[in-house]
Amino acid sequence: MNPNKVSRGNLRELTDLPNIGKAGAKDLNLLGILQPEQLIGKCPYEMYYALCLKTGVIHDSCVIDVFISITRFINGENPLPWWEYTQERKNYLSKGN
């Protein structure tokens, strides 16, 4: 969902999360995440690597940005577009993480 349209009071489905549409919800389902609250305490990088292992595909690294956006949001931060996290991801990965 578009981050500008997200409402914490209406978090019932994964697609109610910022930056998550049907394809993103399907990816989360593959990780065993069926409800938004299941994201609490999740690591976006671990989620990404688990998704790659589960599907046998190396997904675009922007998926990490999306995962950062939703884990931050579910833990209380404001909803932001996924690309707001791109530089953070690049910095993190450049340190060999």
C-alpha cells in the first residue's frame, strides 16, 4: 500500500502495510508471515535471505528496502516509501554484513 494511505488503525491484512501489494504479501506468506503483527522483532535482512533460500532465486535487493520499511513501521516508525531505505541498505551491505 502507498505509505501516504497507511493507517495504523486499519492493519488487518499484509497489504495494509506500507509498500506491500499482492506480490509482497505472497512473499511474506512464503516466510510464514500471515498477519502484520508477525513482523514485530523480525530482521529485514534475515527475511530477505530466507526468501531467497525459500524460492531459490536471488531477489532484487530493493526487496530488503521494502522489508526494512515494514519492519520499522510495525515497530512504531512512520510509514515511508521503500526507497527511503536504499542508502541505509547499501551502507549496511558495504560493511560486509
